[in-house]
Amino acid sequence: MATAAPVDYVAQVGDMAGVVWNVLAENGRLSMTQLTKKLGQPRDTVMQAIGWLAREDKIVIEDEGRTRVIALR
């Protein structure tokens, strides 16, 4: 019986952080909804990538009413 190769979730989140950074660089500030739609990835994965970038102080996260907006620093 074959076993599945282990998944490196930390690497996946790091890779997605790079993709998020590139999308923000190309499009400017985006709401969480816009960003998630542009990426076509699960919201949880996008949120983890945003957390990664926030921890590295690469993005700004602001609330505008009921909308959360993400932008590069």
C-alpha cells in the first residue's frame, strides 16, 4: 500500500505569501474578498499568507467599515 508524500504546509503558506505580495504589488490595495477571489484559493490559506506577511511587517491591514483592506507597506 502506497503512502502519500508528507505535505509541507509551512512551505505552502510561504509560497502563498509570495503570491499575495505579487497580487498586491500589481493591483494595489484590495479587500479580503477581492484578494481571495483574485487568488482563487481557500480563504483560510489566504488568511495564513496574510498573517505571514503581517508578521514580516510587509503589509498594512485596515478596517473600512465592515470591509478589511490589505495593502503593501
